[in-house]
Amino acid sequence: MQKEPAHSPYANSSGQAKNVILLIGDGMGLAQISAALYSNNNKLALEQFTSIGLHKSSSASDLITDSAAGATAFACGIKTYNGAIGVTSDTLPCYTILEEAESRGYATGMIATSTIVHATPAAFIAHQPIRIFYEEIAEDFLKTDIDLFIGGGKRYFDRREKDNRDLYAELKGKGYFVSDYSVEELSDVMLTSKRNFAYFTADKHPLPAMAGRDYLPLATKMACSFLSKRSEHGFFLMVEGSQIDWCGHANDGQLAIGETIDFDKAIAAALSFAKRDGQTLVIVTADHESGGMALNPGSEMNKINARFTTNGHTGAMVPVFAYGPSESLFTGIYENTEIYYKIRQAMGFSTEAPSPAP
């Protein structure tokens, strides 16, 4: 018997959100969600959402976006060219929602299952004309006071090719508690809310979930607790399930299912916090769909026959799920840039255009 979806007390509420958790399943379209659902005994945390919409994912340069332009749309509320990181089509820096939240005294954080300098997280904190400028993106982290970040890519901070800077040491010099996979497991870290926190989960890219990577749900739970103690104003947290996209590029349905189920566990952690807290808006979406994935004939419960139409991205509209104060803002069909404006509205930020990034 199908369970009735849990009713959200916020469905008709326009109340202000103190905290916002934006979870991005990179490359996660409706087929990836469906395959994960039917491979997980017909149950996902995503079923708890009752405010659901669709966004149109095109970029300024292409109908089919890449992750850099897609994330910049969420972060800045602008359409830009594929490959752009936190910049306009004219390569001018755009002021991101994370930077604005930080400037208003909110705590901020990012978590990814890719390198932390990869396209999606980078677009919320960096301003670079091309997404592959990983070392330059790492430098941009030092220009902020982001309270927490967890992801791969340690080498872009401490074993750089373009210069001899040790950004790992520089973060420590700024007062961060910095650790990594070679020192201790994330689960063994003793966090204190008195210091900013950075943790590197891999030298470059973390392992796939099916190869044993399991930190995303834990990191999400840790981040919610940590950030809620960092500022009386509230917090903004971006969590990316990065490798769903890579499975689409590889046309590997089983890996895509594994990554989506892992991402759903992080969603469950965010929802658990939001339900206890009562002031937290949780948004789940994707930047685009990857692979043109379909559940083909022959599929059975817990045995999906996945097929793909491409090893690239597609232009299909992308689902958006919301739970918490102002969740009803996210219903309907709209451009990907609207997610930025809806978040600002939910957080009670002024309708005036924010100042440009320095």
C-alpha cells in the first residue's frame, strides 16, 4: 500500500526562513529519482515533500546547460555562458547568494562529493571565466569567511602547480580548523562552533558511493548542527550530490542509482533537522539532467533496466522540491534563475538588487 505523503505545515505559509539548505543532485532528472525510488523498496525521503515545481535549465549560451552556468543561475540569478563560474556573460563577477548571506551575518557552508572547487560549489563562492581554473577557484575560498566546507580537491590547496602557496596552511592562519582524510575520518572530527571548519575528503575526487564513500549524509547532519550555532541570524548551506552526473556521462544506471540513493540520505538528514528546527527551508533540485536516462521495458521493482540516449546533458525540465517556510514559492514552472530570487524572498532579503561582488 502506498503511503500518503506527509502533510507539510508550511504548504500555504509565506513565513520567513531563518535557514536555507539547498541540495543539488547534479544531473539528477526525474528518471534518476524514479530509478532510485524503485531500487530502494519504493521509498525515498523525497516523498516527504509536497511543494513541487519544475525549472527550465537553459543557459545564456545554450539550450542545454553545463553545471557551471546552471549553478551560477542558482547562485546569482542570472543566465550566463556554459563554463562560467560566478560571472556574467561579460565575465563580470556576480554577487552570489552565499556571499550575500555571509555579508548579512549568516553562517554559510558547502558540501560536495566532488572536489570542492568543481563547477557547482565553485559557482557559489568563486568568480572565474572558465570552470577548469581549479587553483584560481581555490584562491577565491580565501577571499571569503565561509564557515564550513567539506569536499575533495586537497591538491588544489596544498600541492599547487601555478605557485608555491599553501592554502591549507593559509586557512589555518585565518583561524580555520582544517583536517582531511589522511589525518582522520570525518566521523572522528571533534567540531567546535568557535572556529570555521574545512575538511578535505580526497586529494582529488572522492570515491563513488558504491565504492564505499559514505560521508555526504553525515556531513549534512554535522553542517546543520554546526552552522546553527555559528550565527543568531541563521545559515545558508549548499549540499551537492556531485557524482550522479558522472554516472549519466558514463551511462551507468546502477552507479546513478547508488549515487541518488546516497544523495537521498543527505536529503533525509536535512529534512530531519528542518522538522526539529521549524525555521528551515529545504530545497532539492538539479542543475540539469544527464544521460537522457530512461527506465526501459523489462524493469522490475529493485531491478531497473536503465538506458541512455546520450553521454552528455539533456535539456529536460528539472524537478524542484521544497519543504519549510515559504515552500509554496517553489511550485509551478519557472526559469532556473528564479530559484535565486525565491531563496532571497524566503530569507526576507530586500527586493533591491544586491551590491556587485568585489
